[in-house]
Amino acid sequence: MARVVARDSRAFTELFDEHAPVVLGMLVKMLRRRETAEEVLQETFLQAWNHAGKFDARRASPRGWLILMARSRAIDRLRSSRARADREERKAREDKAVMAEREPGADVSLLARERDLRLAKALDTLPDEQRTCIRLAFLDGLTHTELAERLDQPLGTVKSRISLGMKKLRLVLQ
């Protein structure tokens, strides 16, 4: 570690080669997605390079220090993902409630049919991926997570498709 503190890139490469497989394994178990784990691994080693002077051999081994940093970053990533997913699901429920509202009065079925027809036409203007995500989320009632699993797509991709599709629908239905 003293050589890494001295900014010896060879020493850093050795540190990475020796400890990255173990740290990555732990991150994959925590984050359940290799791509995300690899991002956090990169962030961890960048932090180790930038803050090598803070390493204290009396408190931890290099591997222990790296694992502690990686674990903290992974927990932050999980919390952030959960908060984002919660916000998106709340928004989806609100949007679903708005789409499900019916006009009061005797002409309810006529108004509902007209609105359904307008919605169907508006949905047809969307790209297939966005239309599929919106139909599954709002008409079939799937959560974003369920949708991502059913379509075998990343959660972020599904959320982006829904968000972009909803923006386009708002413009078309104004």
C-alpha cells in the first residue's frame, strides 16, 4: 500500500489484480447485476487510488479496506435504486388512477368509450417498446419491476420507456 500511496501505478495494478476478483464477487452477490457490480468495483478502486493515504494497516488489511469501501458504495447504490423505484412506482400508480377515472353522469359509458378510443389512437402513435410497457403497466397493472422481469429488460430501460411514452401521450391527448 505504501507504493500505491506514492502513486506507483504498477503497485496499484498489482493491488487490483490481487483483490478485484474477491471484491467483485461480493458486489455481485449484493447487487445481483454484474454490470452494476463492475461499476461499483471501478468506483471503489478509483476511491482507493485517490484516498490511498487514508489507509491504516493497523485497522484493516488492504482487502478488508477495499471490501469495506465497496460494501458502503453498494449499500448506497441499493438505497438509491430502491428510492428511485419507489418514486417511479408511486408515479405509475398515480398515472394509472388518472387514466382509470370515469366521468360522472348518464353519459358515462359514451364518454368512457370516446376516451378509450382516443387513448387507443394515442397509444398507436408510440413506438412498440413504449406502447408495450405502458399497456402492461397501466392496463394490466404490472409494477415496473414485474414489467422488467416479464420483458427481460433492465428496470431503468422499462422506466425510461414508460416515462417517454407518458410524455408523448400527454402531448397527443391535450
